[in-house]
Amino acid sequence: MTERIAVRFAGGRGGECQLSWGQTAIWRAIQRLVPDDASLNMSWVTAVEDEGVATRVPVERVTGTVAHVMARHESLRTNVRDGRQVVAREGVIEAHLVDAAPHRAAQEARELQHRLTAPAFDYANEWPLRVGMVRAGGVVTHAVFVICHLVTDRGGLDTLVGDVLAGLAGTPSQEPPDRQPYDLAVHQASAQGRRQSAKALRYWERHLGAVPKRRFHETGASPRFTSATLSSPAGDLAVSALAEREAVSGSTVILAAAALQLARQTAAREAVLQVIVSNRFRPGLAGSVGPASQDGLCVVEVGDAGLPTVIRRTAQASMQAYLHAQYDPEDLDKLLADSDVDLSCSFNDRRFDAQTEPGPATAGIAAALGATTLRWEPVEHYGARYFLHVNAVPRVLDLTLYADVSVFPETAVEAHLRGIEALLVAEALQSA
């Protein structure tokens, strides 16, 4: 049986304004995925004592933490109505409490996490946070948090989780938070923000000429989607070795291999990918709990070059993409409306702490190839024809490719993922 506890919160201000550019990007992604938009929900479970956060935590400590983070981070009390953000000054949120025997607490927490994560949010009327806790022996053993993707992207999640852990430990964060999405939206609508958007879009306009009119062979068939995940310990070792050799990040190495493989499979001399840019390097956004990520346009000239040359070109191209990835999405829409180009390929490196550090060692790469696995999962709907994700799996190159098999069939999907691994491994072993 689940008990529901009303938690009151009061923040510093309320208000209504346009969405920030990062919020707009997430909002559009959500709309593209309906009715499967719940797949974007993010959740975590904290085993309070087992993880060393605190001991003998009462329910009131958890509800106090919820009230604190709701007041501290405006995105947790923001709804989207008629395409605008509405920030509440105060309100009440429910926390779900489940009592369990000690030996059942962890399982009850996992089940509660699933129940709270599975439904899509009511973006106009529901707080974008769901909270649960499991109590055993009179104390809270597990705390469950679920957030809508509109609260933040991955770049701000660590800040939110850190604030929750501090609250559960009894030492709630007191320093002022980074920039709130409301303030960012107001800035972006200002003259300075408009100039920044215009500068970024001039970069896009200069490079749209290199974007092909059609990336894939059109079959006329209705879109049909699939996803495949390649998990490669050998690929991870190869990425580490090549990043060390070329003095670039592992992300650049993976992007370069994907660009080269994509160009080869589509018989193109360039690879054009929209890369997800966190924008966390910008002032006030490093720890901001709010969406800041936007698409950057990365155009890599591949030609007849091998992987080392493509890595160096990708390093330059991706840097330019990162520097020009903060703009008004509606302005980009107007620009693209006049350009008949194919921007259907995207790349997203979702790793943070799981990234392998660059290193020179290539020993074990060949032996590790036998551990590579490929698994398939059906997808009813997806918002892109080609979307390659780099997943946060320690010591493994873990790539998930979502594809529209009406233009990029299953055989091409498998060839693409295995081709990326082969490029990386062959180059790393050759350099050894």
C-alpha cells in the first residue's frame, strides 16, 4: 500500500515568459516522441544507508529535501502552457511512501521507480518531479526521484542529484544556484541574446551549402524504426589509444569514426551530423538545473581520407559546431525553410564520468574483440532517421543506433556499428 504525503514548497518568485532555447529544443523532442515521450523521463534511486549518504533518515528529512530543491530550482516548479514556461512561486507536491520489510526494501524501491517513471508527464498541469520513498524498520532506506526532461538535460543532472544527496545527508545546499531557465530565456530575448543567435546562425548559413539535399536513397516506404546496440570492450581500448595518439578527446575519435563510416555507406564525400552540444561551458550554465543543450552543425570533409586525417578534421569541425550551438530555434526554422537540405543524422555522446581516459596502451585490443555483442530492440516510433548515441558504460564502447529502416535497413545498421568498431580497432592496432 502506498501512502501519499503532501509536501509544501515556496520559492523566491513566480512568473511566465517564453521558453529558453534549450527548453524549446527539449520540448520539440518530447513532441516528436508522443505517445512514447515517457522514454525521455529520467530517474534514480538512492539507497540512503547502503550508499553512505546518511543513517536513520526519517520521512521528514526526505520531504524537507523535496521542499528545498523545489524552492531552489525553478525548473522543478515550471509547467509548459501554450508554448510558454509558467513558474510557480509556491505549491504542494505529493511524495509516495511505501512501507516494506527490510529484505524487500530494495525490490520495492525498484518497483516504485518503475511505476513513477513509466507514465508521461502532464506538462501543463503536473509538477515535473515525482518523488517516492521506501521505509523499513521505521526509517527511509531508499529515495526515488523521477524528473521530466524539461527539468534539465544530462549536463545539469549532477547538480540536482548533488543537491538531493546533500539534503538527505542533512546539509542542504546554501550557495546561490547557477542561472535559472527563466533568467536565461529573458536574456535570450534581449538585444544581446538576439545578436548571439544571429552570429550562430550565420555559421549555419555558411555551412548549409555543404549539406546534401538527400542523404539516403528514398524508397517511398513508410518510416519504420529499429535500434541496435553494439557493446565493444575492444572499441573502448582503441578509442583510448587513438585519443592519446591524436591528442583529442575520446568523443572526437568516436565522432570521426562514425562520420567516416556514414560517408562511406552513403557514398558521400562529407559527413553532416547534428551533434548535441551541452553549452555548459558558457557563463552561468555549468551547474544550471535547466535544459541548455542544442544541436550543433558538424560538417566533416571525408573525401578519400583515412581515419587519422578524419579525426583531425573532426576536431576542428566539432569545435566550430560547439561554438555555434546557442541560437533561437525559430530563427533556425526560418533559415532551413529556405534550404532544401537533409539534416536527418544526429550524434549524441551521453558519457560523462564513464569516459575512458586517453592512454597509449593497445595491449588486449585484439583479444577483447571476442567480447563484442550486438543486440536489437524494436522501436515503434523515433524522431530521426539516424541517431547515434554513445552510452555511459565504463570500459566499453557502447553505441546505440536508432534508424529508419525504410532508408537505412537492418543490414546497414549492423554494418555501420561494426564498421565503426573495425575502423577504430584497425587504426589502433596499426599505430601499435
